[in-house]
Amino acid sequence: DAYPEQTIGSYWPYATTLFDMTRRSMPMNAPGTLANDDVYAVTAYVLYLNRIIAMDDEMNAGTLPRVKMPNRGGFINVWEQEGQK
């Protein structure tokens, strides 16, 4: 759309971006202090709330990159468009 809804579930192309943002910014009073297992848990919860994964799906370093975000194909690689790689 001309004005897409920019939420995690409808706009973000990769689940790993959610993990990275969560790791760097949470908790609010002490950013960057969560253990990786806690970051995976928060990431899984947000993905579940957005109906991207099931409640009992396991989230870890192996499963996170395999999550297929709904809008993964909705972005244009500008470098490829300009003939650069």
C-alpha cells in the first residue's frame, strides 16, 4: 500500500531484527542486560502475539532465522536494482 501499516507482524522482513532490537533495548531501565534465553523468550512472545509462530514453538539461534515473516518479500534490494551487489 501507499501507506503500509508498519508493525512487527505486517512490515518487518526478518525476525532476527526483532531479536536484535529487543536485545539492545530491553529492559527499559537497563537496556542490553537480558540473557539471550530471555531475549529469545520475548521475541517468541511478540511473534506469537502477531500470529507468526505457535505458542509452543521453540525459539533459539537455530530456529529464529528460519521464521518466515509475512512481509519478507515486500522489500526491494536497492543495490540489485542499481546493478550493484
